[in-house]
Amino acid sequence: MKYVFLIQSHLAFYIYLQVKEYLKLSDSDVRFIIIRGYRNKYHPIDYLDLSEHYNNLLLHSPLKIDKAIEVIKDIDIKINQLCENEEFEFFCNSFSLSLFQFIATYHNCKNIHIVEDGTKSYFKRQDFYFMKTKPLKLKILETLKKLISTKHRTYFQRAPGLPEFPNNPSSKYYGIYEDVFPYVSNQQKVIFKKLYKDPLFPFQPFFNNAKLIIFDAIIVEQHRLMTEDEYIVFVLSSIRNTISSEKNIYYKMHPEQKKVITDKLKEFLENELKAHEINHDIPIEQIITHNENVEFYGFYSSLLFYAKRHGHFVKSFIEGTKHPKLRQFALDNYNDYFIKEIFKLT
């Protein structure tokens, strides 16, 4: 039996290390799939890079049936080679994306498990866990699509409407804190209670007592709560009202942010605040666990949550907001800890 881990972020990689230790897995039985070009400079690993399929499926979903069959065939061949034609268990951060479903429904995949990967794992969204009731017209349409794709794992046949976190009794859910995966039974959850502190991460003392601004892609790219221009005005105003120019200011962009946005933000941060960009190779999770008295600033990022629970000062620019979309997104999705302790919304 092989154990296949899909890695798309530093957090997912470090939870993998905790899962590996918990399950006492040998290196020879572990396999990695990466997306979004993920690398960890402190842990060189062999991997199957499916970033291209991941990106194409996001951009062109749903695929036409002939293209879907072609993509599935290529993924199947690569997975089979990766696992040396052995059965495997699959670990990913959700079951929502097409690529993850293609892997999970390969005939040699015998079980799926979910690992925490940011704030979505803490969202109080029942629709992430339970099947929605669908109108009769949609049910008929899906049935017809199943009938014409019986021999292929196309969209409807492979995962007909499954939620983000499918309620599979044989699955395990791995997370950091007790309030993760709120609609999963405690019996199915494995809780590690703290972030993994990587002994291979070189301690960098200049982050002690520093200010770190953490950007995420939620407001514009992922949920369109603001236009690009509105977002830039909001960000610059929030930072100017909160942080003064000092020597020890750093910032980190999110890989999904648009270049036109990051270019404008970098110009402001480096010229007005004399801030320094943190390379994507440096996991913020390890700054949280290795450094002291760091001040974290941001918006919706899960890193604010982890930093606060590790005792650092945290301030979200969403704090107390009256902006209707920003406020409602927080209230609709985040649990009470985020709302009260980080966003400070009442």
C-alpha cells in the first residue's frame, strides 16, 4: 500500500510530516503530488508535478467529454507510475476540485483522507459537508450525463455533487486545532494541537520583533468582494492607518494574487514603508513557531489565526469593518473564534 499526499502549500506539507509521524509511515511507502509549483527548500523530495493539469482544469472547467477522457487517461498513467501499480490511500485538502476527484476515483485508490489547509477547514459551512437537495430538472440532467459517460470518470459519473469534505466513514480528517472541520465527528478527527516546528528550518533572528504583512487572494481573485481598484485603495488606507515606516517591516504576497495588484502593492510597501518582501521559499508557519514577539497584519489569511494561537500580536484589516461584503463574508463563513478574536465583529 502506498500513501499519496497532495501538497499545495507549506501548511499542507508540514501537516503531512505530522501525519507521516502519526501513522508511522516509511519513506518508501510515501508518494507526493504537487500543484501550484510547490517546493520546500528544506526538504527535497521526489514528486509528481500536476500543476499544469491543475491550472488547466481550473481555467477550462467543465471540460468537454473528449478532453476530460484525455486528461483522465494521462493522470491515470502518471498515478500508476508514481505508485508502481500498487493500491494507495490519498490525502488532500478537500474533494472540491476536479483534479482531486480524478485521483480519488482511480481504481487503485482505496481510501481518501482530508488534511487541514487554511481557513476553509474551519468554515462553519454545512454545505461543505452535506449533499444539497437539487431541483428535479437538474437531477434529470445529471442522470442523462451519467448515462452517456458510463465508461469514463467524467464530471458527473466520478463525483456526482459531492461536497468539499465528503462524509465518508472510513476517512480520517487531520488538523491542528479542535475546532477544525466543525461538522466531522471527533472520532474521525486526528488533532495535532500545534503547528509543526521544523528542525531543518534555519532560525532567522531578524524576524523577532518584526512586523509582517500577510496578503491573501480572497477579496479579489477568489471571491470578488471588491474590484481591483477598490482593493488597492482599501489596502493602502488600512496600512497607512495602522503601520508607520520602520526598519523591521516585511510582507508576503499570495501566489494567486494578480500581478497587476502585487506590482502596485510592492511599489507602495517598498517605497513608502521601506518594507522587504519575504521569499515564497520561507514558510510563514515556521516564522510563527521559531520567532518571538512578531506582529502579524493581514486580511482573511489563516496565518493570522495560527499566529494568534501561538501567542503573537495579530491585527486583521477586516477588524470592525462596516464594508457590507467584507463583513458579510466573514460572518457567513468563519467560526466564532475568527469573528470575535481576529475580525472583532459583533
